[in-house]
Amino acid sequence: MRSLLNGLFNATGHLAGVFMIGTLLAVLSSIFGRIFPALEVHGADAYAGYCMAASAFLALAATLRRGEHIRVTLIINHLPPAARKWLDVFCHVVALGVAALLAWYSIRLVVQSYAFNDISTGLDATPLWIPQLGMAIGTTIFTLAFALDLADLVSGRKIVEAPKEGEPARVE
């Protein structure tokens, strides 16, 4: 099960990269559309924004599982190991709750946009539930990644390390 979930997290990370390339292509098409008006793509700016948002949200889970999210370790570094672990567990529980709420409201937004047939106000008239799917899927998988991270922390598979001597700060 763990390898399946790690594969899912890696897949969303790769999909985030695809959307980042989509952002680049949309911006380039907008630039070339201004230089050569015959090649103008209507809504390219909006599509660049949609791709950028999808890229950001889809990358959340893969980034978390690789330990590359920014953490402020100023307080936790000065605690004894047992207190360090329980503070980290508490922070993970709070983060899991926030991620779950974000996922819930993201999914709710997609459902409402679909039900009301909400479309963008630009010339492209894109149904908004389509670009909102990236946020809903990304936040849902991010919540799953936080749950797995919390389970690893509580079970002892993930160890909260003590800071190295003379190390002012670090990114975990």
C-alpha cells in the first residue's frame, strides 16, 4: 500500500511538472500572439494561470513526502527528544486538519462550479470546474500525504532528528 501511495505522490509531482510546462507554453503563446496577431490564442493568460495553480497544488504532496517543505525549527530544536516528537505530532495533527479543510472546500468549489455551470469571464469561457480540479485533486492528495506522514511519525518510522551542533537553521 505504501509503495502505491508513494507512486501516487510521485505521479502528481510529475503531473505538476507537466502543468509547469503548460504554463510556459501558454505564456509563450501569449507573447507570440502579441508579436504576430494572426497567431493570437484567446485566453492564453487565463490558461497560464490555470496551469500555474494546478502545478502548485499538485506538487504539494510530493514536496511534503520528500521533506522539502519549509519548516521553522527555532523552538523545536531547543526541546528534548520526547518533547520534540510530541510537538511535531501536534503540528502534524494541526496541519492535517488544515489540509483536510482545504481539500473539503476545494472539492465543494468544484461541485458548485459544475452544478451552477460557472464559466470564466474571459473570451475563452472555460467551465471553471475544469481548472479547479487541479486544486481539489492536489489538496486531497496533500491531505493523504499528511496523514501518511503523521502515521509514520507516530509509529516511529519517521524520526525527528536533533539539530547538529552550530547549525542555525535547516530545511526539513
